[in-house]
Amino acid sequence: MEALIASAIAVLGSCGIYLVLRERTFTVILGLALLAISVNLFLLSMGRVAPGHAPVIEEGIELVSYVDPLPQAVVLTAIVIGFAMMAFVVVLSISAHFVTGTDHLDGEEQSP
Amino acid sequence: MNHWIALPILIPLISAVLIPLVGRPTILIRRALGLVACLGTVAVGAWMVLRTRLGEIYTYSLGDWQAPFGVVLVLDGLSALLVALTGVVSLFCLLYAMNRHDQKGKFFHFFIQMQIAGICGAVLTGDLFSLFVFFEIMLLSSYNLLVYTGAKKSLTAGIHYVILNLTGSALFLLAIGTLYGVTGTLNMADMALRVGELGTEDTALVRAGALILMVVFFLKAAILPLYLWLPNVYSSAVAPVAALFAILTKVGVYAILRVSTLIFGAEAGVAAGAVEPYLLPLATFTLVLGMIGALASTHLRKMMGYLIVASLGMMLMAMGLFTAEGIAAGLYYLPHSTIAMAMLFLLADQIGRQRGPEDDRLVLARLPTQKSVLGLIFFIGAIAVAGLPPFSGFLGKVWVLQASLPSPHVVVIWPVVLLTSLMALVAFSRAGTLIFWKAKEPADEDEKGRKCASAFELLPIIGLLTCIVLYTVYSGPIAEFCTVIAEHLLAPHGYIEAVMGAQK
């Protein structure tokens, strides 16, 4: 389980970094999304990977087997914020595309 | 309970909610609401400074959830200083924006208030994750303020700025995750205690977490090599927004100072001094490169942007000494440079408007219409920023020089400070000569259609100028206040006890 999550974070993160370094807004936004997903997975796994345990302690649940609820709360907030930011950057890049007429990050095509 | 600690967040937040709700019919209501909120922030900020001037620390548990389980707001001298500064700068920026800038976008006043709420929240919170949340509030408002006019220049600069900061946010979460994984807490005071108890097997993780966190704050504070975005972004924003942005970078400085002294200070065990070896050299290079940029600028606004970079290098270099004297000197320099740079941004806007088609380009053009008033303010601003007597810039730089005397880095700091001051002087002389001395009087047929600043446009600029003068006049008490803050930062027991002891 740990190996699976760790490699997922690594693959998503490295794809994200590669795409962020591209020169078109669309690929960069995709890269930011992948980067955000990998970071959210990383945050979630910081409460230790323990499948099958409840984060909320109720009656009838033994105290020895629960997972830390804080990372889950934190990652929820991070997902919401990340989602809002993604929506914003998409709208911004569309309006920049209309104004500049290109999807290049610098607002103009680079001469080769 | 100290409910009033939440006021600097609540006042702008409530006003921001009311502005779109109540202020729909006319801009006058929106302006009045914004102005009242800014005045309220100034008043609360001033009161906070008075309450914390002897080093008192107040805490407020949100929703009465006790630390370290709930989020706490912590008010100490450093937070109070930043809140008061935010209030003052935003008040004058808002006044200036009321001339014409706030009519270009419906939600201008909303975003200004959200921005203030974000800044005040970031400097008041005692929790690492809510620091992230307030950073995001602050940044999202700043994105909108940057691009709200829809101008081509600001849209391209905006895309760079947004993408850079989104990557920074990802790194911020990464650092928070790492630190939480090692210490099991997000409360900064609690984290400071737990970091001190870590065994050597966690050294690599906790130091990596600390340094990733610092990369994020260096990006916000525009420290080498992450400053390249700043001149472009600041010069493409409209003047009152650029002037307000002068305080955004100071939040980065605040975060660097808070985290590096509280969590990774001298008593952090395996993580002690994780930041210390990097801050001073990076800040020194930032100062030098910022000044070179200012010398090489082709536009007045870009030059101001580079001068902001240089001033950040200056204050972080002093703070990078990590002595009480050094931090105090840096803190004294912080409000001075923020106010002076905000004033110069507003002034650059007026100069650009009155020069006509050449705008703020540093070329020979016609004289600004009100050459004597603008020239005089430019002259005083230049003296203040370059660090010539009699203004606070001079006192700040002398204090930095003095503070560096016991340090082995003195051989670097003295020449760098003195040379960069000379470079600032050369840059200002070049700009001033081109704009005010060598420029030609306009021919008569140009006379019609020339713009002239109204009294209400000059008022905020002169107001900020008065703030610099007052800051210089009251240097004595302010310097004492800075010393108190610096001593408390270097001995974080008081802060930790105030937060963690609140549960008893």
C-alpha cells in the first residue's frame, strides 16, 4: 500500500513538474493540476497509511485502530482551495488568449 | 477572552461581504464601506501597537477550541506592527484609487478588503495551515486586483504571477505535510516544542521541511533567485494596487522571521539554525541585483519594482544576522520602505499621466504639468529611499551598519550597504534629471488636453509623505518597540507559553 501511494505521488509529481515547465498555458495548467493532486495525496499519507480504520472515534470503535483525522480535514481544505485556484487560472488564461491572440505564456509567439 | 484580536480580520471581511450586497446601486456606498473598514483597521492596528509595545502577547482561541487542537490567533508586537502598517498603506491606496481606478471594475473594493483581511489573518494566526489559507485569500485577491482592468500587459504578467504562486502553494502544502508528518501538529508554538524533542533520525526530514517552507516564503518575499516576477508584476498593476502590493512582500518577510525564530530557532534541537546559513548571503545578493536592476531600468515603474526588491534584500540582510540588534534594525526599516515605496508608486502614476504619450519611460519628454509639486515629492522620496539624512531611511541604514559591527560578515555588509545606497542615488538622479531637469517645456498647442492632478489625487501622496516624516520624528519610541519585538522573537518562550499555557 505504501509503495503504491508513494509511487503514485512520485509519478504524478514528476509529470506535473514536466508539464509546468512547458510554454503553452494549457499544458502548464494540466501540470499544475497534476502537481496539486500529488501534493494532496502526499498530505493525506502524512496521517500514516492505514486502510480500513475510522478517523472519527465513536462508541463501539476500539481506540487502538483509528487514523489521524487532521490530515483528512487539511487535505479537504487544500482540495477546495486548489480547485478554486484552478478555475481562476483557467478563466484567466482564456481571457488572456482572447486579448493576446495566442496561448503562449509570454503573450506573444517566440521567434525561433 | 480577547475577542478584539479577531477585529483586523473581521472588519475587512464584513465590509467585503457588505460591498457587493449593499453597494450595488452606487459606487459611493462601496467607497464609504471600504473607507470605514480601512479607518477601522488603522484604529485597531494603532491600538494593538499600543497594547503590545512592552512585549505583551495576547491569544484568542477561535470557537474556544484550545491550542494545540484548535486554531489560535496570536497577537504580539510583530503582528501588531504589520496590522498597523497594512491599515495605513491600504487607507491611502484606497483614497488614491477613488479618483478613477475603482470605477474600472465592479469588485475593486471587494478585492481590496479581502486582500486586507488575508494580510491581517496571515500575520495574526498561530497555526501553520491557516497561514496557508490566509496566504491563499491574500493571493487570490491580489490576482484579481492585478488583472481587473483587463489590460493586455497586466494579463500576461498576471498569468506568470498566478502560475508561479500556485506552484509556490503546492510547495507550501508539501512543507506543511512533511512537518506535520514529523511533529504531528500544525500549531506553530506546539511545533516549536516538538521540533526540539526530535531524535537525530528525523534530522533530514525536518530540515527538508523547513527549507521547502523557506523556499515558499522566499518566493513571496521576492528573494534571490525568486524575485524575477516582482518588477514585471508591480509595474503592470494600476498604481494604487501596486502601492498596496508593496505590503504583500512584507508578509513574506514576516513569515520568514516568525518561522525561522519560533520553530527553527536556537532551541530547535536537530533543526536549530536550519535557515540561518542561507538568509544573509541570499539577501545580500538580492540587494545588489535589485539595485543593478534599478540602474538598468527603462521605465520608472520598473525601477520602483527593482527598488522594492533591493529594500527587501536590505531588511532581510539585517534580519539574517539573527541578533536582536539586526532584527530590530530590519524591522525599523520595514515600515519605512513600505510607506516610501507605496508613495513612489502613486507618484510614478501621476508623473506618467502628466508626461503624456511617453508615460513613465525614462526618455526625454515634456515636463509634467505640475513640475514643482511632483518634483519636490520625488526629491523627498528619493532621499528617503536612497537613505540620505534626514529621513528614516538614513536612520535605518545606519542602524543596519551598526548592528553588523559585531558580526564577522561586517566586511561584506558595510561595502554592500554603502555601494547600493550610492547606486540608488545614481538611479534616482538619472530618473529625476530626465523627467524634471532636461525635459522641455511643452509648446503651446500641447497645452490643451494636458492632465493636471487634482487636490484629491495629491492628498494620498502627501499623506504618505507625512507618514514618512512622522515615522522619522517618532523614531525613538519606534526603535524601542522594534528592539522589544526583536528580543521577544529571539526568546520564543513567552510566545510558546502564551499559546500553550492558554489551555490552563
